[in-house]
Amino acid sequence: MAFQDQVSIQFMGKTYRVSKDSTLMGALLETGWESARELGCLGGCCGTCAALYRLPDETHVRTGLACRIPVREGISFSLVGCYPCPEPVYDLTTIDDPKQALFDLFPEITGCHKCGLCVTACPQDIDVMRGMWCAVFGDYVSVADHFKHCVQCGLCARACRAGLRPIWVAAYARRVLERGQEPLVGGQEPSG
Ligand code: SF4
Ligand code: SF4
Ligand code: FES
């Protein structure tokens, strides 16, 4: 490939020259990086290519899906990998009050301090913070709606300093709805 059709990128601190029309994931495939072949859909659907990247003219680090971020000269990036975000174990058939059970299963949810870092981190433009507050107030229909384009990349959980687990809160809300256990919306924000 001609030199002018390539750009220099840095992946995990190492420099490569790759096709200028590529995405970050496409670039990894070009470099022959073995693990790239085991990574996901390459189409923005599976969330396994969550990445941190920095543009040459910026001082802050962005988050995104490597299969959707175009390469450009001087971009540097690394893949996040699987972020620890454990899903609680529960059996909805034994839960009488799903709204209260949410606070038992996800006690950290009331610690959201509305910093918005999860919203900035989300590559799907989901208002994660609002979704979590909809869950706090028992509006599970809105939770499900907010997260309908979630690809479960985990970048929001990684960004959250309060340890919230938005993916599993959303999954819980969906399961409650599927069972027809939708709680009454509203009420006071719990204190503990
Ligand atoms: S809500 Fe969280 S897990 Fe879902 S796409 Fe956005 S950052 Fe990824
Ligand atoms: S990052 Fe965490 S604490 Fe901040 S708004 Fe999102 S859920 Fe709340
Ligand atoms: S590889 Fe599936 S979202 Fe990027």
C-alpha cells in the first residue's frame, strides 16, 4: 500500500502504519494482532471492542467502540477488555416487591451523584444517568426504553465512581416488565 494511503497509529504504546480508510478494529486486523480475530461483530453491536482513545490534538481520553472509530494520523488507543461488573443473582418468582428488591440487589444505586460521566462514556449516546434515576423511581418502562440500544460494552460502569452497574439494572427492569411485575411509578427516593 502506498505511503500516502496510510496513517500512523499507536496501539498499546506501539506504532503501526495502517490503511487510512480503516477503523481501529480494522487496523488491528491489518497489523496481524492475533486477538483481533477473536473480537466480536465488527459492526457496533456486541460491545466487546470497548476502547480508550486519544486524538493527537486533544489532551483528554475518549471512550468508544473500536470497530466504529475511524483511524486518523496520530491516534492512540487501547482496548478496555472485560470490566468487572458482577450481576447479582436473583429469582423473580420469589420477589414480591420488585421496587424494593432493586435496592437490595443494587444498593449502590442510591449513591449516584449525577456527575454524568456515564453519559459521556457511552458510545451509544444513552442517557445512562437518567436511566438509573428512572430505575430508582420505579419507572421501569423508561429504563427499558433508555437502554434499548445498549451494547453492554461496560464503559458506563467503568466511568462510574459510585460503582453503579447500569447494564444489570437495565436487565433487571426488563425482566420485571416481562413478568408483568411493573411497580407503581414514583415515591420518595430511598435514603439507604
Ligand atoms: S449504557 Fe453502558 S454498557 Fe450500554 S452501551 Fe452505553 S456505556 Fe455501553
Ligand atoms: S457515572 Fe455513576 S454517579 Fe455519575 S451520573 Fe453516572 S451513574 Fe451517577
Ligand atoms: S466488535 Fe462488536 S461492537 Fe465492536
